[in-house]
Amino acid sequence: MGGNNYGSAPIKSNTSGQVMIFGMNNYGNINVYNSDQVILGETVNQGGGVVTLNNVNANLVRVENHGTYELLFFSKSFILTSF
């Protein structure tokens, strides 16, 4: 998944499978829950944007943040590179 999220509706995923978000320009809300593998790469979270990762295995690679990241209930792993 990639592109622009201008915030008129949130992007939500609740799956045990893989979620890949690349090249996203986010002004709204991205919510990912219960995934065994989340890869968030080359993504810009703009001011006012909120990315929520809840109970996931997450890899964030080359992300830029001007908004908010909420990292909740990490019983799984979290890897951050080049934030």
C-alpha cells in the first residue's frame, strides 16, 4: 500500500498476516493491529498524522515523522532503522 492519505478516512488493518506500507504520505490516521509482520518503509507521517501500531511485529525503515507514532502492547518485536 502506498500513496497519499489526506485524513478523510483512516486506513485500518486488523490481520494476523503481513502488512506492507511503502511510499505513503500520511496526513490522517493509519492503524495496524495484530499483524505478525508490518513493514513501514520510506513513509512520511506529516504534522497531524497519527500512526498506531498495536500488538505487531514491526519494521520501520527510512521513515520521517512530523506527527505522532503510537506503539502499543508490543509483546512482539519492533525494529527501527534510519528514523
